[in-house]
Amino acid sequence: MSGERDLAALLRGARPLLAHPAVVLASVADPVGLPALATVVEDEGVTVVLRQQDAEERGIPFDWVGAWITLRVHSALDAVGLTGAVSAALAEAGISCNMLAGLHHDHLLVPADRAADALALLASLRPAP
């Protein structure tokens, strides 16, 4: 499965979905046993993305709550322009965004209190057929 490469097709097929309305990022020494939605290994530790409730139940400190939005189009790993188009539109609207790329989809972490704005904006990026 190679995924879509054409930017117009990627934007038309994005179909943004609010996958998780409240997620947090935390740095931990060992993520084993944590219900992490994503992990990134860094020199300073392992960054985990957790549902806010999971972090709170485990006493894991965090200082930011975001919303996880999934772009449901299957983007190719070598596709050019999707990240730029999405991040530029969100930046223009004053919405911060952290991108995560999976094998099949791109995922965005935006401030939880701006999730509805981000979803509406992303839906509006669809170019005319």
C-alpha cells in the first residue's frame, strides 16, 4: 500500500476526525505498561502521548492538554506538501500544531480548546474538484 501523493487529492480526502479530545505529552524513563497512543525516543527520555485521563490516573505530570486529530486519507510517506498546507493554514489561524506521521495516516495535536476551530479549518482546505 503506497498511499496518495497528489496534494489536491490528499486535501480532498483528508476527512479530519477528532480521534482523542484530550491527550497530554509527558516524558518518562520507561513507557512499558503505559497505554501510550504514541512514543518518541529522545535523549532526555521517552515522550509519550497519553489520554489525559490515563495520565491523571497514574499521577503522570503534564502541562499541556491537546486534541488528537487524524487525517483519514492514506498519505504516502514520500508525499510532499500535506504537512506544509495543514500547518500553514493552522498557523494563519493562530492554532499551534504538532504533527505525527504514521504508516497510513497523519495525526495532529492541537490545543484542546481549539479542536473545533482546527477541525472546521481543516475541512475547509478541500480544493474544488
